[in-house]
Amino acid sequence: MNKKKEMICIMCPMGCELTVEQVDGKIKVSGNTCNRGITFAEEELTSPKRMVTTSVKTEKGVKACKTTIPVPKDKVFEVVKEVEKLRLKSAKYGQIIIKNVLGTGADVIVTAND
């Protein structure tokens, strides 16, 4: 199976324009100026992941939160829906509000104080 994809690397401020080709199971990356571009492209092609940043409702208002590690891209909206189900009495910076969300290995933590 042959796949070719153009993408912009987001691993550093350079924003390299990458060309990623998958030919017979091997991945070839060009256009990168560092090895992080290769790692990014390989993961983006085989198993894309994203950090999730959203907000959680508390009795004092809405507080920012995020996942501790990137989650599979196809689970991003499901993670947001899980956070939307919550209404906390209070929220403190660094507090884990969902442990191992959807079995992804990522915790959802608060990133702002009341």
C-alpha cells in the first residue's frame, strides 16, 4: 500500500513542510530539519494523538483543564464530553478530575485555581 501525505510539523517553531510517504510498510519523511519532524510524521501517519484542552464547570464558574498526555485523535471529542458531564464544587491547580480518561492513560487535570 502506498500513501503520501503533506503536513506541517508542529514539534518546534520551524514549522517544516513535510512530505511523508509510506511504501510497502516503510515510512520515508522529507522536508524536516530535525529528527523531531521524523518522529512527528511517523506518529501522525500511524497513530495521531492530540492534547485536549477544555474547561470544567465548578460552583464558582468555569476552570481550564487539560489532559496530562496526548490522547488518540479519534477520542478527543469523547474526552471533552466526559469533562462536560462534571460539575465540581471547587477546582485547584493540578487537581486530577478524571483519572485515566476513557482508558487512554491520560488524566484530566485542572490548570487554573478558583
